[in-house]
Amino acid sequence: MQAGRLPTGIAGASPVSPRVTLASAARAVWSDGGWAAFWRGNGANVAKVVPETATKYVAFDALKKTLASDPGNATVLERFAAGGMAGAAAQTVVYPLEIVKTRVSLSAGGCSMATVIAGVLRAEGARGLFKGLTPSLVGIFPYAGIDLMTNSVLKDALAAKYAEVGRDPGVAELLGCGMASSTSAMLVTYPLNLVRTRLQASGMPGQPTYSGPVECAGKILAKEGFAGLYRGLVPNLAKVLPATSVSYAVYDVLSSWQRRKGEG
């Protein structure tokens, strides 16, 4: 990929141009490979979403019961801790695929997952597949903590309200809870996610090399100012909100169905 283009799939990761718009980025992606370029790296993304989401939800439910002094009525802080730990566990499980997804997205012409993995192992060893894990965990703990905590609190409030009329919250309400919780979490933690993404791309052709998260954040602030830490926020919200809200809604609908089936 030529210098100056915004990498596909990780909006805000390009350090080259300080004024890249969503429209110019879309044009650059199109010129780099047509419609197929917009889905570059999606195979690795799909491969990581299933184990990541499953681990996160199962771990959250288990940890919430374990950490809560009253398992049936966990406090906000207990939900936050359970959510953060669940997010960290899920991120650790799938992190090598996160590296692969990022590098496939950045590769000119679209390398295969196998080619990317082989290249990382050859150049950096097994540790290369976990490059940037520490700032990722630092970022995912508050993100998942806020996201899962907020979603859990909102759903409980809705469940209590709808219990009065004898039914569960509808899909629209569940989608709203997912959007609200994910938006809150992203606004708080986006700068850490941006640093993580740039570290994952560190040293690739056309990308700068960073020694660590402190240097990366310092260079962003020096070159782009505080606003640079939120570069790409809008397209990321546009991507994350529907994905996470649908994920939450589907999980809750299936959980309710399974619970009713067990009671029957």
C-alpha cells in the first residue's frame, strides 16, 4: 500500500496524512482494490469474533457471580471488575488473530492469513504475534468493564420495568442498551485503542516504528495534538455500534429462550 493511504479496517491508524476524511479514505481503499479491498482482513476478523465473543460473555457471567458478595445483585463496581477481566481474557485468547487481521488489512494486494503468520514468525518469532498486547489489555480492561457493566445495569433496569407487565425487554430495547454501553466505553478508551493499533502496524512498509506505547502516544500528541488521539472515532463508532448491539441483542434473546426452555 502506498504511503499516505489510510489502512483498510483500522481507521485512524495512518500516521502519514494529518487530514484524512472518511470520503478520501474510502476512495483510497477503492483505488487499492475495488470492492474486495473493503473486506480485506475480514476472514481473520470473522475467525476471531466467535471465540472472542463467546469467551467474553461466558467469563463475564461466571466472574460476576464469583466476585459479587450477593451473586444475584452485583454492584456497579463488581460488574465493572468482572467485565474488565472477561474482556482481558477474551483479548488474550484471540490476540494473535488481531495481529493477523491488522496486517492483512494493511498489506498491499491482500496477503493471506497464512502468509502473514509465517512472515511474523520469521521476522519476529512467536512474540511478534503478541506485539502490543500490554497496551491492548490496558485499553480493553476499562473498555470491556464499562461496556459490560453499563449494558448489564441497563438490561436489569429494563427487565425490572417490563416484569411489571409480564414480559421481557424487546429487541429494540436490547439494541439500545448495546449502543449506549458501547458508545460510553469507546469514548473513554479510544486513545488506548489507537495506540494499540499503531503498535500492531509498527515497522510495516510505509509505517513508522515505535519502541513502545509511551513513544507512540508522545509522537501522536506532538504531531497531531490531543485531537489526534481520537482520529478515526466516527468510522469506528459506525462500525462498532451495530456489531456490538446486534451481538448483545442476539445473546440476550437466545439466553432468554434457553432459560424459558429450561423452565418448561
